[in-house]
Amino acid sequence: MVNQKQKRLLAKKIEQYFEGDLENKTIGIWGLSFKPDTDDMRQAPSLTLIKILYEQGVKMRLYDPVAMENAKLYVKGLEDQITWCANELEAATEVDGVALITEWRQFRFINFEEVLSKMKGKAFFDGRNQYQPNEMARLGFDYISIGRKSVYADQRDLQTYLR
């Protein structure tokens, strides 16, 4: 029960950030596997997020260093809203936001200025609390994570957003 609620939390944060208007939005998803260094998709949080976003009409750009082929087996029927990407930068191209789901080591060494320059929006949803909120805001992102205060590039106040 708690695990299922936790898996839905990031989807809720995405929906709240966009004030419920997810139609015509595109989200890049980094990391699909259940955990890093595996292609195991069983009970992967990314699958819950993908299905929720699909139901909301969101287009998704997906990338995982290892689990892409295995992930394709789990999202049959959803392909019309999915673009499979060759790397994390491609998955961030022309998106309204990026969601980090699996904390692959290579995602720790990202050139975030380049990522932001490819994006349409500036939202970064960190499902693993891998990055420092103030640093991400300094780089120009609206940074939303789990269990920490969200930080915005322009420090706008979204009614004490997502506590």
C-alpha cells in the first residue's frame, strides 16, 4: 500500500506543478529500471508514472542506459505517446519537464546547462533526491523532489507548493 502510494507521488507532483493541465505536455523520463545497474522492470516505479502520465495525455521521451528493450515489453499499447531516446540529453529535448526515476551513476555527471538549453520548460522532478535543490534552482530549474521543499529558478511562490 505505502509502496503504491509512493510510486504515485511523483505523478501527483507533476500534475500539481502544471496545475492539472497535462494535456499537450511532454515529460522526459530518465531511468526506467527498478534499480540502477539492471534491466529489471518488475515493479519499477517508472511504469506507474508512465501509465498515469499516459492517461493524462502526456507525451513522454524515455531513456534508460540498460533497460530500454525490456521496458518496451511493459508499455505495450502506450507507444503512441512514447519516444525512445538514445541518451538523457535526447530525452530532455523539447520537454516541459524531466523526471529522474532511477539513479543511474551517469545521471550524477550531467551538464545541466546543456540539458536546460534543450528543454522547452524548466521543471525537474527528482524522484530520488539525487541533486541539491538550491544548485538546481541556481542553474535555472524549477526543482521538485520527494520530501524536501521545492525550489524555483525565479523563486515564485506556488501557495507553499507540495509540502
